Amino acid sequence: MANMKRISTFALIVSVCLLATACVIVPIDPEAGDGAAGSAVLQARDVESYLEDYWEPYLLPEIYERRVDLVTLFREADASGWEHVGETYGEIRGVGASYNFIVYGTAVVRETNTESRNGFIVVEFEGLNSYEIQIAIGPALTGSAIRDSLRFVDFNQFVNQVDFANLARELNRLGNENAQENIDLFSLDGKSIEFTGAFTEPGAGNVISIMPIFMEVR
């Protein structure tokens, strides 16, 4: 009878939650047992509050734990293909989707483009000349590489695609704000920078666009 009551209560909460546009579903821990810790926790909240709760304690630690040296990644990709390095280092969402990677490195800034709304800096790595590697600086920030490279983030935590898309945009904004906190975009040319960021495997072209999470002039 107690189980039936819990199921009925869960169904009622889910029904109410589906009517909300910004509802996040937190997965149930099957080992938690009875009581508050073992019940379904359904919280109506926006993406901003989601990031306030999870960015520092969960998402940033995953980023720094799973990031891979960019030069190492690209050399392995040239030798074995993107599918191989994707299986080893990347994260993919769905059949037919592209792999996403979290990378870090040190490079020299060759060019800074602040005229376009999709601004970027072009960086050079010693011994890595087969790609043009850009780091996005905005103000327009597109793509979902940060979101889709994180294993902690799951679409099933969100009620709808709109919230999931908003999460990608907020992660881009948050990462870029963090990356630009201590740098001057107008004096980067010729300088060496250290960075961490995420990108999606390249298609037919050779341009790589990295969404930054951290940048620092060395």
C-alpha cells in the first residue's frame, strides 16, 4: 500500500511538472531507500539556478578531470581518425551525432577578430599546421560543445528541448565570461595563452571552433 501511495504521488508530481516550462527532473538514487532522500525529487527551476547548483561542484570538476591535451588529440586523430579518438576521449549524444571533446593547451595568438558578432581568436600550435584553430570570443556564441561534452548533463534531466537548448547557451555564456575575466582581447596578438575549452569534431573542413571555459595570458 505504501508503494502504491508513493507511485500515485510521483505520478501526480510528474503531471504537474510537465505543465511547467522550466522543470528539471533530478534522477532518483535507487540505493537511497525510503524517506526524502529516496523519493522522486522534481524541482521547477530555470537553467540559471541549475547552473548555480551544479557548475562548481559537478561540471567544473568533470571538465578538468576529462580534458585532454589538444596537440596529443589532434596527432592521434591524424594517425587513427576522429572516430578512434572520439571513442577514447570524446562524448557523443545519439546515433549519427558528432563527438565532442574537452581540451586544453598553450598556443600563440595569431589573429583577433572583434569586428564580427561571432568574434574569435586564431591560435597557432608548434608542429600542428593541418587545422585552423579558433577560440570563440563572442558576443554571439553558438553551438553546444560544452553541454554535449559533459557526461553529468543528460537530456532526461529536462522536460523539453527548449530548456536543453537554453542550457547550451548559458554554458557558452558562463564559459566565455570566465575565460575573458582576466584578459584584454585587444592586446592578445602575438601573445601566448593557456586555455581550456570544448569543441565538436570537424566536418569536411579544417576549421576548429573551441568554446572557451578558461583562458590566461602566460
